[in-house]
Amino acid sequence: MTVADLSVAALAEAQAKSTNAGEIEWVEADVRVHDFGRRFDLWHDRAVFHFMTTTEDRAAYLKTLGRTLRPGGHLILATFGPQGPTRCSGLPTVRYSARELTEMLGPDYQPVSSGLETHTTPGGQEQQFLYCHFLKA
């Protein structure tokens, strides 16, 4: 398993809370440009994609995803849903429907399932999340 985050502090906190930290590869990386050097069976994005607010950001992210997720691999995207916030942690975000994500990913990613969930932040705010599962062709 590999855990990647842009923040070294977030990685350190996650590693400290992990019961099997020694079995995990911890990578400080910007997924828009990072070369993981291998392919994965599963790509799970929990709250990264909605921060890709420009066409260039999304294209770079999807390029990394395309070269990193193996054919037949599973993609789980958890991003802000249609009623999610337009800003998070002081940063702008983009909201998506399952149809919009499917269209953005294109024909190489077949939708398997999707669903909406209300997430309550540590500060007590509710945020709508969209979870989508895709298979890469």
C-alpha cells in the first residue's frame, strides 16, 4: 500500500495513527506530477480531486491516474457532490455529479456505482460527498 499526500505533516499524523505504518510506503507528492514508478490495482482519492480547480490541474491529475492505475484496476473517487461546498479549508473547490465525473474520465473508465453521503467536519459543518467507483478498461 502507498499513501501519498502533498503535506508532510498530514503524512506524519497518518503514519503515527497507523497500526501497520511499517508496511505502508509513505510518499510526499503532488499527484499532478509525481511518478510513482509502478502501477496500482486500486486508486482511492478521498478529497483531492475537488481541489483540482483548473483545466490544467485536472488534466495533469488525470494523466498521472492514467499512467498509474493498471488496466482492470479500480478507481474510487470521493469528491464534493453537487450540493457540496464551493470552498474548503479556505481553498476553492469544484463540485461534481456522477455523470460529470464519468464524462470527464472518458471511455477508459467504466462506472460501477456511485452514491452521495453527508460528511460532518470536525468543526461541525456538513459537506455533501459523492463516492464513485470505476473500473479502468
